[in-house]
Amino acid sequence: MSKIGGKGLFLKELEEAMLRGEAQMAVHSLKDVPTVMPEGLPLAAITQREDCRDALLSQKYDSLKALPQGATVGTSSLRRKMQLLMIRPDLVIKDLRGNVDTRIRKLKEGEFDAIILASAGINRLGFTTLVNHVYNISQDEMVSSMGQGALGLQTIDDKEIFDLVHELNHRPTEIEVTVERAFVDILEGGCHVPIGVNASFNEDGSIKAMCTLGLPDASEVLAESIIGSEADFETLGKALAQIVIDKGAVELLARADKMD
């Protein structure tokens, strides 16, 4: 997908419809929204986040640790592949495509011992009971994708419409994904390199941001975290990016891109 336009492919037709005057607003899964918005189509609101974790689905096994030696796990994400191999280098990671229904069907037909999907999608579709085991993977085990679990509402450049839609904005989620998107923007990382970043805004006003990036085969990985406050949220993602840049992240991601 990265070779024919990357994540922007998911937005192109909707954005073109708005520019033609056929629509005034589009709703996107925020993890598919590029960090730079096109002129005239601002991001007006970010709704309250669903569960931002990844989930392991299996008919037989109730956790990552429970998977047998050499188990086959399905995912199309380089980020998930890298982190799975960090935890369990014995696993066999196979490509998994299709919509959620198709992916679950392939699991049930025995093509995989487990598959990895976004917890938010499973929850929103009400699919948590379609398989025997759904294990929500902690951020300490697998750092999620930028913006995962959040919806972004994009509008035309019209103040009345923008202000109306902005009423749906969820401030804590906005803070979290601003940190995450800034991190990815600095590193210029898209869907073709393994990058995980997650920010959590706590009740005391503190923000914890954590990231992981490296080579798809997990032979080299960088993982860092940073603590900040609400006052820092617009710069915290950049600060975290600089930490990993100082440790060689740009060169590492360039090598990851060539491996893809």
C-alpha cells in the first residue's frame, strides 16, 4: 500500500468529494490520517478515544504467552510484526488482509493460530464474542499506532461548519493524539516502516508518551518514553522524536524502509 500512496489513499475520495462541494464533513479513523492536512480541509474535531490497544484473537489461546512454540500469527502491520517478534521470536508471522469479517473467518478456518487487530474496531463492531479468546495487549507489550482508537472529523474550510463540528472535540484525546502525530511527523514515518507511539493523558494533568521503532524483523529496535504536562503537549511529541533521533532513529528507519 505504501508504494501506491500510503495511508492517504483512505482519505482521497472523501476529500475530493468535499472539494467538489458534494460533502461538508468526512469521518476518518485517525490512524489513517496523514500528519499534514491538505489546504482547505482542516481537522475540526477528534472524538473521544475508544480502546487504543491492539488485540490478539484466537480460538485456542488466551494470551501471547499461551501461544505454542512456532505458532502462526496473522497481521499486515510491520509495527505489530516487529513487536511480536521482540516478545516471541519463535512465532511465524504471516500476512493477513481483508476486512475484519474476512480476517476472523480465516482465523476460524485454521489458517492462523491467532491474529492481531485493533481493539477499537472489534469493540465498535461488537465482534468480541465471535471468537473464543480476545486478549487486549498492554502498551508495555505492544505500543499502538499513532491515533489508534480515535476518529478524526475533517471539514471544508467554513467557519460555521468548523465551529459546529468542533463541539464534538474531546480535549484529552486531542492532547494524546497531538503528541503522537507530532512524533510521527518529525520522523516522517508512514505505513511502510514500523513505528509505534502512544500518549496517555492522566487525571493529574501529566502525559506519558512511549514509542518503539526499528527493523521489521526486530533485529534492531529503539524504545523510549517521556513524561510531560498538559502545558507541554504541543512539544512533547517532538521532544520524544528528538530522543530517538539522537540514538539513530532516522538511519534505522531508512534501513527499515529498504527491507520492506
